Amino acid sequence: MDAVEAVYDPFSPEFVADPYPAYAELRAAGRAHWHGPTRQWLIPHYEDVSALLRDRRLGRTYTHRFTHEEFGREAPDAAYEPFHTLNDHGLLDLEAADHSRIRRLVSKAFTPRTVENLAPTVRRLAADLVGDLVAAGGGDLQAAVAEPLPVAVIAQMLGVPGDDEERGRLRPWSAAICGMFELNPSEETARLAVEASVEFSDYLRELIARRRKSPGDDLISALIGVEELTEQEMISTCVLLLNAGHEATVNTTVNGWWTLLKHGVRPDPEKLSTAVEELLRYDTPLQMFERWVLDDIEIGGRLIPRGSEVALLFGSANRDPARFGPTADELDLTRADNPHITFGAGIHYCLGAPLARLELAAVFGELLRQAPDLRLVAEPVRQPGYVIRGFEELLVEV
Ligand code: HEM
């Protein structure tokens, strides 16, 4: 085993529990490290992660420029075709002209102003969910508050009907699909993702047909008349919005409360948005994003040739003392200079960042107000994945 493998082991529970000391070692050892087990170049420094996210010599896909053979990669397994069809036609996995066309169409629904109009609804929902948790004397913060809030908000925006039967399926489908975003997914993970992709796509096709007959005041109805969008792109982008619209928000809520409880601190409600930014930085809910190298690049004197894959270590970038100073590894709920990379950068910069911030402020604000003595009941168990960082549950009493 070489030195990099000894430090960076995303398949080990110990590493996943606390990857930050390993990141510090990687940063100290250089700017780009070849990692054999994942066949990726690891990029641990803030400045490099930030620059590469904006660099058009890299892409989330390569298929807009090369065939699989030209790029030296195998075509995806045909058995997983329903997952790839769904994934590859959504906004996040398109590049160049296709990406800008779809981003322009959906971005209107997510501007800071549009999102601000949702604020009263989001705050009321947060108050009700936290009220129920408090009335019960506590419970699982994840299932009772962290999950239902963003799921309800994004479902309502897209026009997924409010009954539990329809919305209740969104989270399991999303979880099954997101399994594919972990490193080296198993065959079983892929099988579940394919199954969920088929069911979720069928559901959306049917929902689009329903909205075509009786339009509502929602994003799906708004997109129906848009000629520049194929039905597959619409299905794929709606699935992306429904999944991205809650996954990381759920985990930021739970990781954030875990951090607060572990440190025995509470944000000042007057400075809540600054504290939320720090929680987004301190324990980054999406630890790593991949990019394909479309044209040779050089990082720290090392040539990374076309056809390579880089792993941009967001969790490490957010703890880089070169950007965040000597307190980079500390939790500082009043940190003023905090340009964290948690929402990405460049053309794929998170479309939902204003919405996520609104939801997080509402949930943290209500919990501080209604449950000032919130306590942990049991040590939470981590979800095994490295890329998507979260817990199975967070049992609390109030
Ligand atoms: C704390 C919560 C969230 C975090 C940390 C987060 C993070 C990210 C990141 C890092 C990216 C860029 C990925 C890349 O460059 O490869 C991204 C993209 C995206 N996010 Fe979020 N996100 C969050 C919440 C949301 C919400 C609430 C929505 C709701 C719609 C959303 C929708 C999207 C979409 C549609 C994209 C793709 C944008 C594009 O490709 O142009 N996200 N998100």
C-alpha cells in the first residue's frame, strides 16, 4: 500500500467517521495525489478545487466531446441503462449548450426573489414540525423534522400532490438513486438504483400527463409548454430537483445539530445565518465531487492527462488553512470571512442554494426557539457512504 492509500481510505468506517485529519495530511503532502483503488486524482486544496470547478477543460461528462473509446473508458453497463438514461439527461450531468439551455429554463423558479416568496410557507411548516417533535417530548430529529420539511417544499414547488402515498415514495427513490453517487457502487446498489429509476421515471411521466390535462401553479405545469425541452430532459431534471432538493439539506440539518450538540454550543438567533454558513463549511454534507479531464491539465507540477478523473475534495477544501486561516479546523459560529465551497462553483453552482439557506434557517431557528434544551438520547450511527455524509437517525429529547 502506498502513502496516499494509507491516508485516504473512503471505504473504511474510521475514515468516514472523521476524514478531516487525513485531509490535513493530503494537503501537507501536495496538490494532486494519484489514488489507485478509485483510479482518481485527489485534489485537497481550496484554491485548486475552486479553480477546477470553473475550468472548462474539465466536465461532469465527456460524452458531448468524445465517444467512450476516444476517451479510453468503457461504455456504462447496459443492464444499468434506466439509471444512466435518467441521470445523463438531467441538468447536473449535461454540459455546454444543453446545460445552459435547461439551466435557463428552470432557474427562474429558484431565484432569491422567488424563493423569498416561499418563506412564510417554509417557516410555518418548520414551526409545525418542530412543534410536533416538542409535543412528543423528542424523537428522531431526522425523520420528524429534517426530512419532511425539504421534501414537502420541493414536492410542492414541482406539483407532486400532497398526499403521503405520493410524497412518501420520493425519499426511498432518492436514496436508492443516490447510492450510485458513492465510490465503486456494488451490483446490489446498482440494481436498486435501476429499479428506483424505472419507477420514478414512470411516476413522473404519469404526473406530467396529469398536469398536461389539469395544469397547476407549479414548475412541472410551467415546463410543459416549453418546446426546447424533451420529455426525457424534463423527467430527468424533475428527478434531479426532487432528489437534490432534499438530500443535502436533510444531512446538513442533522450533521449540523450533531456538531452543535457535540461542541455544547448554540448559535445566537440574531446571527443564525452566519452560524448556518459555518455548519455548512465545518462538516460538508457532500464531501467530494468528480470531474473528467477533457484536456490535459497540470496541478502542482503533475500532468493530469485527458481521460483522467479528478476527485475534488470539498470537505478538505473547506478546512484549508490557506483560505480559512489557522482556525480552519475549528467551529466558529461567528466566522465572518467564510467563502465555503459547499454549494460548488462555476456553471453547476447549486441552483437550490437560496432555498437550502431558507430551509436551514427556518429549521435551526425553530429548534432554537421551541427546544432550547435539546439533548442527545443516543450516539447516532453514521450512514456508511463517504460522498454523501449523514446519519441514520438523530434521537433527541427536549
Ligand atoms: C445544503 C443543501 C445543498 C447542498 C450542500 C448542495 C450542493 C450542491 C453542489 C455542490 C452542487 C454542484 C455539484 C457539482 O458541481 O458537481 C449542486 C448542484 C445542484 N443543486 Fe444543490 N445543494 C443543496 C441543496 C439543493 C436544493 C434545496 C436544491 C433544490 C432545487 C438543489 C438543486 C441543485 C441543482 C438542480 C443542481 C445542479 C445545477 C447545475 O448543474 O447547473 N440543491 N448542489
